[in-house]
Amino acid sequence: MKYRRTEPSHCQPAPPPLLHGLLVLLLIADCAAVADQPAPPEPPAASESTAATGLADVISVEVSGEPNAYRFAVGIASADSGCEQYANWCPVLGSDGRLLYRRILLHSHVTEQPFVRSGGPVHIAADTLVWVRAHMHPQGLGGQALRGSVDTGFAPAELPADFAADVLEQPPKPDDCAF
């Protein structure tokens, strides 16, 4: 008795050799095109003030949400070395220095630099000008701050070293560093 082998209906025959060759060439060309593309840009580095002074720099601010309920995603570059020196909070301040929101950072970011953390809600209108800063334990506020609004975006700006100094004592404040 002769047995005839049957293929399941989902199996497809191999492509003809010419078509197979074209497919291989297309794959090689596609790989070459990917290899020719420039590498993605490096994330923004800390400014010289981060390394020189040990202060934390705000390097980016992205905002999402609705008026009076915005979430701020803040990029911070800091010279974290562990719980003895780390960026431990990030305030959003009104143009008058009033504390609008404080994102507490629970641990150091020694191996994650720069890093981004989100928080909110921040109760402001889209056109409200605010400052975003970072606090470094134990040095304090300083480093690069960004100023702007949801409408206009954020850019580095100079501000007096003692601007909003009273936020250092206002709650909420961080407890201990986790690691």
C-alpha cells in the first residue's frame, strides 16, 4: 500500500528561487539603511553647575492634563552620591515665590542620570507663569531653574539665589532617604 504525504492547508510552498533572492536583497538593503541612520541623541547632560556646585539642575519640563489639574514631568540632573547627597524634592513655584506643588523624591538616583519624575495635580491656568526648581540634600536650592507656562513652554532662566527661600520650611517635606 502506498502512502501519500499531505501537507496541512496552512503550509505554503517555498517561493521560487528568483523571488527568494529578491527578498534576501530587500532585507540586506533594509538592514544597511538602518545602519546608516545616525544614533539617537544623548539625553541632555547636567550643566557645569551640577558637577561644580553639587546642586541639582532642572533640564526639562513637560506638562500634560487640563487647567487646574496639570501633571508636570520634570527632568533633573544631579550629582547624587547616595542618601548623603541627592535631589530630594522639586517645587513648582508661582512667579511670586508661592509654593504651588512639591514633588518629593524618595531615594537617590546615583545610576539614573538625568532622570524624570512626574507629579501633580498642579492647580494653575495654562497661562500662569511658574518656576520649576530642584532641591539637593543637603546643599539646598540652586542650580538651573526653568521658567514658563503650559502655553509658552519652559526655558532656563536666572533667578535670585534667595527667591522663594521660605519654601525650605513649608510642608510637605521629605522624610528619610530610602536608598
